[in-house]
Amino acid sequence: MARTGRRPGAARTEAKILAAARARFARVGFESGTIRAIAADAAVDPSLVLHYFGSKDGLFRAAVDFPVDPAEFIPRLLAPGPDGLGERLVQFFVETWDSPAGRPLLALIRSVVASADAAVLLREFVSREVFGRLASALQVDQPQLRVSLAASTLVGTAMLRYVIKLEPLKSASPSEIAAWLGPTVQRYLTGPDITD
């Protein structure tokens, strides 16, 4: 009978590549973490990295274990226009964290407290893939500062809701949290000059 599915050892090879990518991205960041160097660290041919992950961006997303592709969700959040963006952003993140797909991201958020490597990976990914995309789309003064302030609210929410489990935040619905925090995030993103 012919064998079907993945070749034996494929999962092990993929895991070796991911471990090498996490280590290298944490050490040198996204820009300096090349496919060739990651392949060498994993002792595989660079073509295998592309075979499993498609691109350096795909490898980075897999290394961070981010549950959704920012290239897809950021345009969807921006499509209705700037009004209400803060509420949509908060609701999207809380719904994602609450879903089974969001568990790996929450594990990463928990681990940043104890691991400098995890902190570097999360910072690189969030600043480049999520908030970098958002900042480039906003037509406002100081977009980097604005998205950093929005990120502080979102990460603080994640820490209090999922790690510290502070009530009533822990038990609130995503729409309640979005209603509470959305106006603050909106002000950060699109309000008047925030340095005044």
C-alpha cells in the first residue's frame, strides 16, 4: 500500500526550522534574520524554509505563532474609515485572544515577562506587522507614537484580562471591553495633536 501524507521527518524538520527562526529573530531581529542564516542554523537547505513557510514573512508569523495574518485583518479594520477604528481594533484583538486560535499569542504575551527572547520576538512582530501597517495607513501626526499608545492599551488589557485575571475585565464580553477602551484607543489613533 502506498504511503500518503507528509514524508517521515517532515514535522521534525519544520520544528527545527521554527526553533532556529525563533532564536535568530530574537537575537538579530527580522531585518537581519535571513532565510539563508536560519536554514544554516537548522542544518537544512534554504529551499526547505521556503517550502514550509512560503516566505520570510510567513516564517516570522509562524515563529511568533500569531493566529491571524495582519496583511488581511488590518485592511479590514481600516476599510470602514477612521471613525470607530479604536473600538473595532479593541474588539478584534479581544475576540482573537478569546478564540482557540489566540491561545499561542496569549502564551507569548505571558512569556514576555520572563523571557527577553520572547519580548524581542513580540516587539519585532507587533511593531512591524501590526502597528507598522496601521501607522503607515493613518494620515495623522506622529503615527508611530499614536500606535504605540494604542498598543500599550491593548497589551495592558491582555495582561490584566488573561494573566492577572482582574475583574471585571476578566469576565467582560469583547463588546463591553471595546465600548470601554475604544474611545481611548480612538483618541490615540486619530484625535487632535497628542503632544499638546
